[in-house]
Amino acid sequence: MAKIFKAATAGSLPKPSWLAETEKLWPAWKDSGDALTEKKKESAAMWIDAQEQSGIDIISEGEQFRIHFVHGFLETIEGINWDKKTSMGIRNDRYVVEVPTVTEALKKSESIHAKDAKFLRSKTEKLTKFTLPGPMTISDTIANEFYADKAEMAMEFAKLLNDEAKTLCNEGIDIIQFDEPAFNSFLKESIEWGMDAMEVAIDGLECKTAIHICYGYGIEENLNWKKTLGDQWRQYENLFPAINQSNIDQVSLEFAGSRVPPELMRLLPDKEIMAGVISVVGDHIETAEEVEKNIISALDHVEAERLIPCTNCGMAPISVDVAKQKLQALGEGTKRAAKRIS
Ligand code: ZN
């Protein structure tokens, strides 16, 4: 019998201290050149192994090859001036960061992550997932001095992302996930043009596609923002009907310890749902029983066949040790839930 639940992570995992600065969103690498490349591989292999040992069935490289989930994709794109840093409020001014600036037409001459995808594929027999930033989120994390507006720039990024995603599928990746945390900050724009850009990004892909929309990493700015959102976080209510009509296969949702009304899952009747059953705060390590309970309660709103137990978001800013324990709880809790309903 096919396995009922296939657990996954949302994507990023922490970088160990011998690879980069720890518990930071934009950490500095601890090495350079070939030595750094080897360390990245070693770290990715460690996480691939840790996921397998924990019983996770959809394996990622934990984003060990890139410095940040958005800027890692941008590093080799032409048309971006990295010396022209602009101080910009991102995610609707939730935080201010120094970002590079688009000053010419965007162009991509080579694959950005093909080698990383090839490495991941060579290290596991299980299903693989590779994450890319979504076009709207990229456009919200870079300054624009070239295109008419953010929407036009996002559409250009979407074309480059589509080309990259096709390359990654050809390397044998099973699921390409686009991370669109910006959707939750720009509800109107997400529907007006964010999903159009997403359709361009996934156009013609032969592997499965996923969209991850979250309330952000478990860092202070996000935790403070969440406090302003009230008793019920209903942002998904606005987004999900549009996403359900799209060609995306899988949709993620923050569920563990969040104030998202779980019945919002019902707005995605035609999609697989990656329900976050592990929170991404560093000071709470879920038990397997807790994960099991989260999965069972998600089943009130989604059939088991469409449910993918997942983490709420990436775990990049927490410690390696805590992330490993969370992976174990995810794998173990998933196994317990499967047993309980079988
Ligand atoms: Zn996230």
C-alpha cells in the first residue's frame, strides 16, 4: 500500500557554524572558492541524511548552497546592480533592509541551481523538492529603477524563474516550490497580478509545482507583526480561492500554533495541502504526539490523500540542533498519525 502521508519541510534548514554565521537571515559564509563549495555540499548531505533518518519523504537540500532564499537566486542575474544598495521597507514595511537595485533589463544566461539540484538528486532515492523565490516576493526584495512598476518587473522575473524551474525538473527534481511570503502582505496585488506572474513561472513544467505562503520566519519582526493581526488570521481567505483556480498543485499553510482558522483549508478543494504541523520558533520543540495531534485535527478539513505534513516555514534562523529535533518530531508524528488512521 502506498504510504498515506509524505512529510516535507517548507525548504530552508539552518547552516552549521562551520559553513556560515548561525541563526541569521543574511549570514556571511565562513570560507570562499572551492573550499566553500565543498562545505556547502557537506552540509547539504548532512541535511539530506537527517531528513531521511527522520522519516521525511520529500527531501530538500535545505537551501545550503545559497545565502538567502531570494538573493541566492539573484546573484548571477544580469541587470542587477549590487553596488547600488537601496534601503527599502519590505513586506509592506515590516522590515527595512539594504537591497540591490535593478538598473537594466533582466537576463539570465546560465542555470543558477542546476548543480545543487543535481547534487540533491544524486544523494537520495526519495522524492525531491527544490525551492525558488516567487516573482512577487523577489520584486518586493529588490529596488526597481528600470521597469514601469513592480508588476512589470515581477513578470520579467517570472520568465527567468520558469526557465530555471524547467532546468531543475530536467535534473530530476520532483516538486518545484515557489516561496511567496509577500502574498500575505499584499493581498490585493497578489490577486491582481501576483498569481498571473506565478502562472508564468510554472508554465509548461512537467514536475509538480507548489506555492508556499507564510507568516515568515520565527524572527522578532514577524512575531511582532503577528501580534497585530488579531485573533484570526484570515489573509488566506482572500488568496486561496484564486490559488485553487490556478495550475499550482500544492499549497502550504501555517497551521501549527498559528491563528489561521483551519477551515480555510476547505477553500483549496482541488489542491494538495502542505499543512504546517511544526512551528518555526526556536524556543518550542514539538513532540511527536503534538505533531500527530496537529495532523489528525487537519483531517477535519482535508482528506488524508491530499495532506502533506510540513513545517510552517523555513527553519534557517534557528539552531541546527533544534531543527534536527523538529525534523525528528515531524517524521515520528507523521508515522504515528498514519498508523492511527490506518
Ligand atoms: Zn515561509
